[in-house]
Amino acid sequence: MKKYILILITLFSLSLAAQEFRGTWIARNSLSTKETLQKAIDSLASANFNTVFINVWSRGYPLWKSSVFHSHTGVYIDPLYEGRDILAETIAEAHKHGMSVEAWFEYGFVGGWTGNIPAGQKGPIFNAHPDWVARTQTGVEKDGSNFYWMVHTRHDVQQFLIDMCEEIAQNYDVDGIELDRIRYSSLEYGYDNYTDSLYRAENNGNPPPTVTSDTSWIRWRANKLNDFMQAAYNAIKAINPKVNVSNAPSLYSSSSYTAYVTFCQDWVTWVNTGLVDNVQVQSYVGSVGSFGAILDFISTMIPDKSKIYPAFAVAPNGNTIPPATLLQYVTTTRNKGFKGNAVWYQPDILAVNQYFATTIYPQKNYVPHHPADWRSYYKIDEIADQANVIREGTWTSSTIFGYNGASVYTSNSSPASLKYRFNVPVEGYYEIYAYNVVASNRSDSARYKVMYGEGAEQTVILNQTDINKRRWVKLGDFLLKAGERDVVILTNEGLADGRFLSGDAVYIKLNRRLSGSVTSIDGKESGLIVPVKKKSDFEINAYPNPFNSETLIKYIVQNSSPIKVKLFNLLGQNIYSEELIPAKTGENFYRINGNSLSSGVYFISFEQNSLSETYKLILSK
């Protein structure tokens, strides 16, 4: 009883506390191994940061397995990260701390960099589309940082970037997508053949001005970037309106709109007209006075300060700022009415991590643009917790460490299993992970049985010999009812002779992409949270989605009248139709087997009396 009252009091207190943005960027130098990434995130969590921007588009390559990029180039991911998925790894590691994750498109319109491509090439996207390369008046392509930029004004270039954003919004439980370098490399660019022709078509046949700083020429180029931001924002929100769409523009003056006059980057219009949810304005200056003056200038341009998270650097231009001065930056931000900061960047924060934890951010806090409990619904069953991890058969402590201490293992000499029991905090779709302990003598087909929904079960096979599959591996997205229940069983069934089966932690977290909003306390002693229902006819959800063989559709009905179910392909052709009688009012389930279907996008519709609803499915074999 006292425990539950304490939970309620804690949640209530958090809801009253002023929420504050505390973000930082994790770039390539912290991604070399899964362990390096995990340590970076753990250190930030210990210093009470609440958001990580994780690099997903860098130097002309995605850092996740991108079907969009592959469709253009034949390449899925940066070869340095082959076999991994940086975004998925970050989501697993950060969400177990309750932190938000924003997919950071660091390189924006940059399509290639000379440092990671063979001599004479410009990057995979330019191999596929040589006419996408941006140029100056004199025909120069490579800029002063050895970057090749894509033509900003081309619809196909813009759609390429939008398609990658959509891919992430559709497939990952991210909290946000941050676009970066949505600007020109300099005013010298914009003289490629496509932009020249487009400008002439829109300006009575006149060529672009030869004076690169011509005010009308800057305005025209900025408007094209504004059009891109509008299209990107609309596309992301259409897939998942919960995703925070942000940007990282720059401002280095207290009297001049430097991003606009230098890079055609009109981010003030983005904020004031709703083309972004918020921005992390880069003002990496070396004194509190300069920083405060820039914030005052921002206030003259942006009426709504809640949309601005001023960014400062721990070491601007390589000059490390004293810890006490960093506190002054944060205090200045607060005093001027802004709701938090972004800090450049994670490796530099390491040196002052303890000062952040004890002095700057001594208590945990939550991002202002989501509810305080947005990432609170996660639980980990550690292998040492024998009250919730029930062992049957013989399990031996291993010298190979797992999530938090020694893992265990078993052979096939007699039946053995581990049953993971969770007190699920709220009904919803959960990502379920196993902590995969890898060794050469382990099973290549460890069998995890997941129990979900209304008595449904699914067995997921993990390879415990694949070094790329170590640490947290996602078993899938599953509907879990609230309350105490068995969720996962690991068994040595089918274990080969001479092989061992590793056992360690299992972790569940609410998937916000698939679940309804969770916004209010139930009021009962359990302290459970009540999800807010969607206002739609059938409240359809599918899991998994995307799927590669079978998906289960959950739909809710108010009466038992017959329902017409129809499946359509992307061309609108009816694949099949069926009339069914709901088993009961309330929740029902409908299973789709995709074995006879080709990979692609499908739409399933439910019609009952005058009600109807259509839901998008993605089959990926």
C-alpha cells in the first residue's frame, strides 16, 4: 500500500515539476562498438540528460539498414557499421533510462565526403545520380570541408531525404527526427543546371544573379528550403504525429540573422509558421555575455520561446569552458525564459560529466514537448532476480558477463527454461528485448517464446554465436495487457549436442509509435496509467508491422454485426475480401498470412454498417 502511494506521489510531483530540455549529440566517434555507444548513453543518463541526438545520416551513408538508400545505390548502410543498426541500438540503450531519442540527419543535403570514398568518386548517391551534385558559378563541386552537396532545389533530392525520414518514422519507435544542414554550403552554390533552369522558369527567363549575395537570390533559395521543410514536416507527421520534428540551425550574432544571410537558412520562418516543432539553435560562443546577447536577439524574432532550445558548446573552437561557466550558460537560458539547452557534444561532456550530475542537472527531468511520463514505461528482469526470472532445470553461472553481472547457461542434458514475469504497467504495444550473451560454443537457434495479446504465442529464434547480435536484441513488438504476467520463456528445446544456451536479462518498453497516448493516472492504488483511446471507428492496430510472414490485427467493435474485411495493394486492387462475425464486442483479432503475397504496401479495410476504417500494412520479406 505505501509503495503504491509513493509511486503516485512521485508521478504527481513529476507532473508538477517544470520540464526542461537537456539534449546532446552522439556522433561517429562514439559509435565504434555497441559497448562504446552504451557507455556514452549511460554516462549521459547519469548526468540527467534526457535527450540524445543520434547520428543516422553521415558523410553520404545511412547508419541504419535503409531500404530507401539501397533502392537508389544498392547499399544499405555505411560499410563501417555493416551488420549493425546504430539507431536501433540507441533506442534500446537510451529508452531503458527513460531518455528520448531523436534520429539526427547530421549531414542533411550533403551526399558525400572525400574522406570515406575512393579517389575520383563523390559518394554512392552520386554514383547513382551524377546530376544531383551541387555546383558554384565556376563549376566547383567540392566545398572547403571536402563535402559534395546534393542540389537543394531538385524535387527528387528532396524526396530522397523525405523518404529516409519516413522510413525511420514508420519503422522505429523514435521520439524525434532532427534535420541538420538544411542550408547551402555557402552563397556560392545554387548554379547547377537544374537550379538555373528552375530559376529562369520562375523569373521570366532571367538567369540567377551573378552576385551571390543578391537579396532576391538569397530569398528565392531560402524559399525552396522552406518548401522542403514543409514537405518533410507533413510527411513525418502523416506517419507518426507523435514524432518531434526539429532542426539544428545556427546563429552567431546578436544583431544579424547569420544563418539566413550566410546559408539561405530561414529557420525563423520554420519556427514561426510551424514547419518544425522546435529548434536547437547553435550558438557556440565563448562567453556567457555573448551567449545571452544572442538569446536576447532570438527573442526579438521568435515570439514563442518554448520552441527554442539554445545550444552551447563545452569547448567552442577547441577552447574548453570552465564548469562553473557552463552552469552560467544554463542559468542564463532559464532566466531568459527558454525551456532548456542542447549541448555540443557527448565526447566533450565526458570531462565534466560529474559536474553536470551534481551541480548543473542534479535531478532527473523530462522534455517539455512530451508528457513527463513519456518514456517511463519500461522494466528489466535481470537474471539475478529469481523472483521474476523463474528457473527450471540446471542453470550454471557463467564467466561471461551479461547485462548486470554474470550470465547463466545450460546444456541439453535435461529440460531447462527461464520464465520472465513482468508487472506490465499499462496495456499497450511493447518492444521486447533479450540481452543476448554471445560465445562460439553457444546455440545458433536460441528459442524465446513470447506470450502476448489474448493468449497468443510467438517463438523468436536468436543466434548466440553472432558477434553482431550481442547485447540487447529486439524480439519484436507485442501487445501486452496490464498487470502481472509471464511474458517470455527461454527454453533449451532443440539445443544441439555440444552446444550451450545462454540466459540473461529481458527488457520490455512501451512502444509509443504503436500505442495510444498515456496521459493520466488511474487513481487506484496500483498506480497504473490509463491510455487515452483513439477516436476512430475500429481503433485498428497491427503487430508486427512491418511484418515478414504474419501479422495480427487488433480491432475494436461496439456490436456483433457482420464486418466486411478487404485487403488492397498499393494500386488499389482488391486482393481478397471476407465477411466475418466478431467473436465479441470490444477487442477482436484478425490474422493475415503474407506467405502468398509479395513484399510491398497493403491496405486493410473494415466496414460495419455505416462505419469504416482503413489501415496501412507493410510486408517486408
